[in-house]
Amino acid sequence: MSELPTGTVTLLLADIEGSTALWQNHPAEMTEAVARLDATLAELVDAHHGVRPVEQGEGDSFVVAFARASDAACCALALQRAPLAPLRMRIGVHTGEIQLRDGANYMGPTINRAARVRDLAHGGQTVLTAATEQVVVDHLPDGAWLTELGTHQLRGLARPERIVQLCHPDLRVEFPPLRSSDSAAAQPLPIPLTSFVGRSAEIAELTRLVNEHRLVTLTGAGGVGKTRLAVELATHLTKGVGGPIHYVDLVPISDPALVEGAVAQALGLPDQPGRSIADTVVARIADNPTLIVLDNCEHVREAVTALVDSLLGRCPAVRILSTSREPLRTAAEVNWQVPSLGVADDAIALFTDRARHVRPEFAITQSNIDAVTEICRRLDGMPLAIELAAARMRALSAADILDSLQDRFQLLTGGARTAVRRQQTLRASVDWSHSMLTEAESVLFRRLAVFAGGFDLDAAVSVCGGEGVQRYQVLDQLTLLVDKSLVQADNIADRARYRMLETIREYGLERLNESGEAAAVRRRHRDHYAALATALDTPTRNDFRDRVARVESDLDNVRAAFAHCCDNGECEQALQLASSLQPLWQGRGRLREGLTWFNSVLNRADVDPAVIDPAIYARAIADKAVLDSFTAATDSVEQVHRALDTARELGDPTLLARTLTACGCIANLDFDSAAGYFTEAIDLVRASGDDWRLSQILGRQAYLAAMAGDPVASEDLGREGAEVAGALGDWLNEHWCRWSVGMSQMFRADLDGAVDTFRNVHTDCKTDGNILGGMLCLISMGCALVYRGDVAAARDAGHAAVAAGAEIDAILELAAATVLAIAAVAEGDAEAASAIGAKVWDHPAVHRGTVAASAVALCAHVEGDLAKAQQLADEAVTTLEGWHRLLALSVRAHIAADRGDNEQARRDAQRALTTAVDNQGRLGVPAALEVLARLAVDAGSHAEAARLLGAADAQRARVGELRFPVYQPPYDSACEQCRKALGDSEFQASYDAGAALTVDDAIGYALRRRGERKRPAIGWASLTPTELDVARLVSEGLANKDIAERMFISPRTVQAHLTHMYTKLGFTSRLQLARETARRSADS
């Protein structure tokens, strides 16, 4: 062996591809082939002045050293061209300073690098390092050339190596990518400087899409987080791709012709003479699994599309993840719209994370959560905008930032210096998208900004069509804006709707105001939505539901139209708009907003009613009064009667019917006064054949009949109205009418029927979006359930009603709370009943003339505050009518009996029963009968009392009416005293006789027993049996509490009896009473 060269040496390292398998499968052929290789290698090494360290190399590998790199290149070519089949040689050549180990072997970094270079090659392929290339490039063998293969990371070595391939016409030159997992020159995935927040569901869905489809494009508005999501997704996919991932940032590419070069550079492939860049990229990828991330494609979309189509067609294992503000529009593409961050979670988490970068101690607290949430909502959950806002926490509070968002483009600047320029301010991000619009797209873009909350195609054509963008062009241009992520498209209830993110809309409004056409566009916007609202006044048969739903979906635009009218002093148009929306105000429970609209115009200091069309003004007053009636307000009474006079003067039957209906509604619970107005209104609409207006009037009259506690009218009007409304598709008034029928059922003690009716109507209200009707059904159903004894179900209904009422009006929320109050009474929960009753009655919104008075009186009774209970019951009896008064009288009768005021108790119980006879109400009758039974016991009429007790129990059993716990002790006491006085047999006979009575017969019996008093007014003979029992127990030394427990009454009732006895006997102390009782007992 010749002496090994030292110093700078070129090493050729080679081995046999697949030698292990060849030896195993073809041992005889391999023995011969390797012998041939050894002979050939000896000849070639000698011919090209090389030296082979024989003992260096493992297995079938070998090393050859050359003093000159050109000799190494020539030897490698000759070796590859030699007839060595089936052997295929992998050859790597590297030049560097070498170290000798013992004079016979090499060691150190140079030979290690040469070995790693050889490991990159395939069988039949010779690869050289850049160091060798620089030496041989001008001294290549005849016909040979070098092909660039890029820079690659070598296994176990820190420094990557640029590799070229030695090619010759006699040899194969096309090979798969080198055997390496990484390409150091390939553009690496960007390394995030901040943490990735949220989007776990999106990552999971996109992982599935990328695995199932070869081209996925993330589209969305600028700043929505496409790049960050793509990088996070690619990082997540690192192990699943099965090959390399290459990232290509196209932001710096302004010339579409440079797109292919950018991709090639990202893959570590410089230009190669005689081959197109696309062919070079295809050759590099071949059939190897590869993921390419193409980021920010929108400005070079056509060039990207062409390259993507080529790669997908020629590289079967390649997958492409692209980001763009508009789709690539190629057949294989799956377009995935990147959503904004959810405001309730991810957006707040992002704001918090970024705020801590500038203020490490920042945390979400009760004091700032609302401001942060609103910031994220106002910024549409857009990550870029949120990050820019959070950066302002360096100097501002969350509340300060929120206050400053009205000029968001000025506030949201100063993004990270490492960000590209268009991501450093919010304006720059939108500018980038706007700059790529055509003139027609730009015109439509700024006009669309006039819409608030969204719009449909009809609105876009009507408002935006005109000079610059003809009406027939709007759809095509709108589609292009959707593609470019400046407009969002949604499919809602099978209808296409469009919207702009608020940030983009604000930018568009700036452009609109600069254009000089803002006033004209806003007028067209006002007219379009005024016409949409007016259509609610004249629905055709069975399209009412769709019309209300359509107006509701565009309510933000209708609000904008109303604001435009108010801002420009267009009071007539504003009032017409407010009146047209009456079905929405009622049907969707938007009473407060409707009243606010009317009041904002009617109460303006600069509005002179005399200059407004009197018909428009009168109708507005009438419509406002109808809304007032739902909250029991009475401040519209005088105005609505003047409106009625105006309607009579104008002679307009439709307007007259409206104002008459309003007068009837504003009468509130005085149903008799309201009836005349409704009758005249119904006659007018029947004469004109206006079934739609008839349906509305019957609906309102049925509602008021129920509120007035009239079982007959509420059922008759309800059934007629439901039939008329159902035939028209007027679901709103059909709901009111059916609810009124349910109220009649409850008044008449058909509790099962009432619950079923309320439940069915509530279901339909939910389906139709009738929030107010649904809430009233919950209140009524809750009451019926309480009286039926289903207290848990009643409480559930009450909580749901309170939640719904809170969204509508305070008075309705409080009305709903009365269900919870009565439920607490039904459970005997004095503490809860007291707390809820106080909350209801002490609220400033409560009108004293409402049915809440009876419920609150019951609460005070349960609490034991008889004076307060009496006061509340007095108010209820004074102000309520119909069945509501029946209930109030029954409640007050029990209170009076517990207070020891038997005369008041008798009058109230008998008046309650008289009311039941007059209006056919039956719920509450057993309670009145039980009061009269107590009084009969006190009067010594035990047989009569037993009959009344039997009648009350039988009626409760027939209808399932619960006896409240507060009434149970006196009931038990009356039964016990009757049984004691009559004996078991006579008591049972009298009890059964009462139980055999129908409810009507029982009422008649009770009312016939109004006889004369049997006792004197003063003296010992004036004491009732109950009072005598109390006196006996006092003489035995029992305290009031002990007496109450013994007699099943309350301590307060005991005290009331003592007070009455002192008055009758002329005593002033408990001791006097005890002594007199003991004396009389001794005498007897």
C-alpha cells in the first residue's frame, strides 16, 4: 500500500446499496460480484492515483484517499460506469484536512463528514460536498456536470452541508430526494415568539382535513390568525406527515413569476441549468410524502394555483396547506374559513396572555372582566386586533381601551417590530386587502358598510346597486368580496346572509364617508328597511311568521334606519317605523325597546305634533298605549283618548279601530269599561271584512279578559280569537287567545286542563319566538301547578319565567317571581316566602293594583305578620276584579280569622263565594268554605261546620286543589273540635253530607247560613268555643306558644283571641282571665 496522503485530502467513501439483502438472498452471486468489485476497485484506484486504507471501512464499504479532488471525481465516475451489476454503489466525496491515526487509517471530522455524505446517496448516485465542488468544478471529466441538491443536515453533525450530484450522460441522473429527514436550507416553520392560545377544536378538525385531502386552504380576513393557525397545525402534523414539512412565506413576493422560485428556495433547491424550476421542485418531491405550507397567497393567487395544480398532479404524495384571504379556486381545494376566536373563552385568554407581556401582574378580575369581554366582542374576536389592544395595557386600563375603541384604527397600532408591516397596525392589515380590489369591488365594499349586523342579497341590490356597480352586477361583485374575506357569508335557515366584521365595516364606513355618496346610500338603506317593516302591517295569509322572522334578522338595520330618521328630524318616518314594528315589539318581547322608540320621538322638545300627519301621530299614540298596557302603565290614558278623538275626526275606520283597541287595552283590569271600546272596534273591522285586524282585537280583548279574571269572557273570546287567528296564520294572537282559554280553565279549577293548555301554548311560543307569550304561559302554568300541588315543577316554571321576564321588563320579572313566592307558601317555607314577597312588593316598578298583592299578602300571612298581611290583602281586594278578587277575599278572610276578627272573616268569605257565583270562578272556593267552617265552630254550630269542611274537602279532591300549609292548623283544629263536640258518628254524617254536595250546592248552602248571631256582644256568654278553649289553657298556666301547639294555631292567633276576650270581658291582664276561668270551672 502506498503512503496515505495527509494535509488537505479528498476522500471517496462508498458502499453497496442493499448489500445485506443481497448477501442473504443471493450469496453465490454476491461472492462473485464482490470479487469483481475488488479487482475493479484496485485497478481504478491505481489508475487515478488514489490510496486505499485497506483496514478502514465496515462490511462492504471502503475508503479511497486522493491528493487531488479531480482524481477522486474521475475515479468515482469510472466506478459507477464499471460493469458491476447487480451491485449499485453509493459514493460520497468530501475534501478537507485529514488526521492520521496510526499511519494506516484516517480519523477525525473530515472522514466522519465524508461518511455522512455517502449516507445521503442512493445506489448509482455520486454526491460531492461544496468543498469538493469548488475544487473540481473547472476540472470535471469530459461530458460530466454537477447538479445542485441543496443544503442538508447531516446526521450527528451540527453544521449542515451543501450537496451536489456528479452527473454523466452514461449514468442515471434522476434519483429520489437524498436520504435525509431535514433540509437546512429549506425554510423552517416560523418559531413563534408568543404562546398559541385556544383553537383546539379547529386544530383537530384541520388535522382530519389535511389527512383526508391533499389541498386545504385556510381563508379569512386579515388578522384573523390564518398564519399562526397554519404554523401550529404544521407543527402538530410533524410526525403524521411521514416526510419533510416546508414553509413558504409569499408576503415578500410581489411578482407572480417568482412564486416557483420561492417554493424551490424553501425546499433548498436553487435554479438548475436546463431544467424549469417547477420540474426541479417536482423532481425533489417525487413520490415522497411531503407537506408544503404556502402562506399568504392572495396577492399571487393565480401563480400559486398553477404551481399547486402541477405539484398535485405530478407528486402523488405531496400535501399542501395554504393560507389566503381568498380561495385558490382549484378543483382539489378544500376551503376552510378561519373563524374569529370565541369571545367567552379563547379571545379573553389571548387578551390576558398578551397583556401579561406588557404588564406581568395583569389578571382577569370581577372589576375588569366586563370591559375585557366587551373589547373582545367589539373586535370580533380577531387575534391581531386583540393582540394590538392588549399591547395598550402597558399604559391604559381595560376600561380605557374600551372607551377608545370608537377610533380603533388610531388606537390599535404599534404591533411587534418583528411582524410584517401589514400586521403592525390594524389599518395596515385592512389596507392590504383593500388595495387588491378592483374599482367595482371597492365601490360595493364601501356601500356595504352601511349595513349593520348583516344583510341579504335583496338588500345589497336595493341599497348598493347604482352608478359604479349596476344592480345586476351586485351578486358577482359580492361573491368576489366574500372570496376575498372582506364579507362573511352565512347560511341561516336556508337563506344566504352576509356580514362584515366590525373592524372591516368601520374601515368601509371611512371609505364611504370619503366618497361623497354616504348620504344617498344611507337614504336608500332607510327606505329599504322602512318598506320591510311596513310589510308587517299588511301580511298575506300565512306569511306572517316569515315576515316577522325576516325583520327580526335585520333588526340592527331597522334600528339604523330609525336612528337615521331621528338624526335627520324625520319624525313622521320614525313614528311610522316604530308603529310598523308592533308585531315585533309584542311577539318578541321587546316592549322596552318599542316604548323607547316611541318616547324618543314623542317626547322630543323640537317635535310639534301639529306639523306631523295627524293620522300617523294618532296611530303612534295608540300603539304606544298598547305596549304600556302590558306593563300596567297608565300614563298614556289621556293621550290615547285624544288620539281617539282625532281618529273620529279623520273618519278613518282602520285608525279608529286601532285607537279604540288602545283605549280598551289601557283600561287595564277594568274589563267592563274596556268592553265598550272593543265592541265598537270589532263592529268596525267586521264591517270592513278586515279579519287580520279582527284577530288582533280579539287577541287583546281575550288577554285583558284573563287579566281581569273573567272566566267566561276569556274562554269565549279566546276560542273565537284562536279560530280567526289560526286561519290567518296570526300565531301571535292565536297564542294570546289560547293562553286566555287556559286562564279560564284555571279560574274554573280545571287545573289539569289548564296545565296542559299552558304547556302546549308555551311549546308553540318557543317555536315561534314569542318570548312574552312564553313567559306568561310559564307564570300561569307555575300558578296552576302550585294549586295542583306540583310545587317542584311550579318552582322550575317560576325560575324560567323570571329569567325570561328579566329580558323583557322589570314588572314582568316581578310578576314571574310571584310564582316562586306562592311555591314557597305551598311548601310552608316562611323565610323564602317573606324574602320573595318583600323583593316583589318593595320594588319601585310594582304597580299596586296587580295580582301580585294577593301573593304578597299570602307571604306575609305565612311569615306571621298579620298586620302586614291584612294591609296587603286590603289593597288586593280594593283594586282587583273578577276571580282575582275572589282569591284576594279568600286570602283576607283567612287572615281576619287568624286575627280573631270573625265578622271581617265572615264577610270576606261570603263575598268570595258570591263572586264565585257571579263570575263562575271556582279555584279558591274551598278556602272560603273552610273559613266559614272555622267561624261556625266558634259559633258553636258544629254540624254546620262539619258539613262545610266536608264540602271543602270534596271540592279539593275533585279538582286536586292543594290546601296551603298555613291553612292546615285551623282546618285540623276545626275538625278536631267538631268531632269532639258531635262525636265520631254525628261528625262523620255531617261531614259526608257536605262532601256529597256539588260545589255549586256547597256555595249555595254556605251563603244561606248567614243567620243571626247566637251570642251577646260582651260578657262571658259572648266568648266563642275557641276563645273558651284558649281561656281554659291560660288557666292551666300554658304560654301562648304552648296553647298554639295544643290548638293547631299560631301564637299570633292566640294573642288575637286574648285581645278580643279582654275587650269582651273588660279585663286588662292574663291573670284576671285565668282567675275568672278557674272560678267558673270550680262553680260548675
